[in-house]
Amino acid sequence: MPQSVGSQTAQAEVAYACGGAVEARTWQLWDTQGRPWMKAHQVQARLLQRGDTYALYDIQVIFHNLEAMAQRCQRIDRLVQLADDLLPLFDALQPLPGGAPDDFAWVCRGGAVCNERNRLVNTEVMLVSVQGLGLLSALARDLATSPDPQARAHPLIAKTVQTSLQHLQRWGGRKQRQQWMQLAGASASDVKDGSSALFFTDQLMWQMAVYAHLAGVAAVQPQWFAQARRGSAVHESLSANLRALLHFFERRVTLSEVDSLLLGTVKVADLDAGFSRLYADNRFAGYSGSQPPATCIPEARDADKSVGKVASPGPVRLHAQLNLDPRKVRPVHDLGWDLSHARRLVQFLDAMTTNRYAMAAWWDIAPEALPPPDLGRAFAAQLLTKVWNGDAHAPLFTNYWNGANGWYRVAYDNGTGACYAGYKPFGLTDSFPTGGYAAWAAYFPLIGVLARAIDERARSERPEDFAFVQSYYGGLSAKASANNRMIQQLMFWPTLIAVPISP
């Protein structure tokens, strides 16, 4: 006898719940492939042996969603396991060039991105350090507040607190606070060129998340804050830093109401609207044509100066050639963050929500100065009403958070010498499964429906499903390399398990 629709729905709900089939296959993939790869490649080979601190960035991007699922499902043993594996990250801390003798940092010594051309070698790359601390501080907070004594005693907690406090002091202070407050007073009309000088950056957002998680740790284990105890000069300075950052963030959030057929009248949120309209990465945001505005072509080789000789063979270098004059593309007036960078909102808003009361108490923050408790819901509503294409069977997502769907990062140069022609319309759509957005199903169940549709089509053998996934979610496709597919699955599958969010 065939199963009823109700029975099938109930089975699906169980599969996507903690303890269900999705969690089981996630941990199996982690045990057999993800964990060995993270330890051997990211931690040992990249960070400890080559000194490539961009490993911190990738570890956060790839494994933060897994850590969050472990916390949601209260898999304390998995949190401890992850802490054991990440503890060696602190062994890579070195004296900061030009800093005080006791000022340690993750100093980039090489790798694909750290090179002489972009002058990142032998420097602290702030973004990768603070993003790594974003994951480590979340993990430390979850361990410190665990009901398990072994987890609460894990050495990663103390090391994370010590390292985070040291870094936050270096990245903050009176001069920085004055700059943040000045930037908070700027408007999008003040942007006159392609500079990012007026942006509210992801580095600042990650700092705020670290402050939030430190407050969560301090609420239950204040012994690790002896050098930053309440009433001390260090504590006062750090509290002032956070207040300035909160003010800066609040000034850059735009709240409005929209009428949606699916959601009704709903509050939506945007970030840094208008500030990115002239930025080089976004200069083709107003062009959504199918013809690429740039093409990667081989560089011409110079002939060898010796008579009768030509240049020796080797890898063919490519460079981007513009096919469209960017001056002919009208800027998108309210352009803010792109979909890929906006994924930081998932972890940031989780930190703000989880540690809301601890932040107010430990850092002496007035509750009204904190982000509103329903801000996460407003950003999730923006995702559904502005970013999603409205198709539940074939969900796609625009390249920009305001709903613009023009080309992104055309002829992008990150200092590595690689050629990037650009991301076409819906080219960042795979940021939805990999970026953690599916966890916002806790605000709107429809987001979970979209995520499950992608998951089901990625595992389907039907030709039409395979073609769709290959076109827009290639990392989840059977044609992806085994390693790339493993990485994307470990970023996506944990987010399919969402639980209600409450302050």
C-alpha cells in the first residue's frame, strides 16, 4: 500500500531533524573525508608548515556551519573533537613584525594569496585572523556553556580568550574608535569614487561577533579575563570599542517594509545600501546581459632576445580583456553587499542573538544599543523577497543583497595573477547552500523548503535535475571533483537542520 502524503512529510521532517538521516550522513562524511582533510591539509600543511594563514579563512568558511549544527543538536562530543583538531592553530602564532615582543599574531609567510606582488607576505592579514577567531570564539563559547565538564575544561577556551583579547586590543583603541564614529556619520552620497574607505567591512562584523562570544564565555568562566576584568582600563577600552562598532553597524542597516504575496507585509533589512555602487568589484552590477563583459585571453609571449630562439614553453598566463566599457553601465544606486560576502550575517546574527544578554552585562552595553532581537528575521525576509527568484522547484538567488543581478567581479585582480572574467547573473547563487542561509529556516520555514529542493535535486539522477545542479550548484554536482564536492556538502548539509531561534 503506498504511503500517504502525510506519512511521507513526517518522514521527511524526521530526516531533516537532529538525529535524522541528514545529520547521520553529515557526520559520516566528516569522519571519513572532511576531518582527515582538515587536519592534514588545512591545519598541518597549509598553516603550520607553509605559514599560509588563509587556511584560517577557509577553515571558518568550510566548517563553521558544521560547528553550528553540532551546537544546535547538542553533540558535545563533536564540539570537543573539533576543538581538539583546531587547538594546533594557536601554535602558528608568531611575534608580530614591528610589534611589541609579547604581541603575537598569525603572520602570513606564503601560499597562493600571500605573495610579493600583493605585499601580503610577512604581514598579519587582518581578515583571515578575525575570521578564524570568529569560528574559534563561537566554539569556545559553546564549550564553556556546555553541561559537560570535559567540554567546559577544554584548553581551547582559555587560548581563544587570550588570543582574542590581544587581537581586539590591537585592532581597536581611541584612534580606531574615532575613525569608526566618523564613518558612522557618512552617507552613501559621500562615496565619490571606487574606494572602499567608507565601507562597513566584514572585518568589523567579525570583530563584533568575537566580542559577543567572549561575553558568552565571560558569563560562565570569568577567570580567563583577569587582564580584562571589569573596571580595568583594558575592559573599558574594549567596551568602548564595541559600543562604537555597534553604533557604526546600526547606522548602516536599512530597515523597511515590503508587501509579499508569500509573507504578507514584512520588515526587511539591507546593509551598507548605496556605499558599494561605485566599487570596482561591482562596476557591472547594472549589466545583466548574457554576453560576458570580459574574456580571459592568453598573454602574448615575448620572443627570446637570442637570435633564432623563442620564449621557452610553460604555463600560459591569461589576462582579462574588457568587452564592455564600464562607463556605459549605470551604477545601481542602492547597491550594498553581494550574496557571498553577506553570508557573514548568518554567523554574526547568531552571535548577537545567542549572547545578547551576556553582551549587555559583560561589556556594559545598554540593551537598546544592541541589534534588535528581530533583525535576523528581517535579513531573512530580505533574502526571500529580494534575493530569491521566487521559484521553489528551481531556486536561484541574485548576486547582490538588494536584489540586483548584474555581473560581479568582472576582471577581478586579487594579486595572485589569476584571471577572473566575472560572475554572471545568478553566478553567486551557490552561496545560498554553502553560506549557511538555510539555517534561517528557523525564521521562515520556506527557506528550509528551498534548501531541501536543492539537496534533493543535487542527489537526483534525473537528467533535468543533473543539468540544473551542474549549471548553478556545480560544487554539489556529481561532476565536481570528489574533494570539492565533499567540501560543499559539509558546508551545506549542516544547515539543513534548523531549530527555532529565540534570544
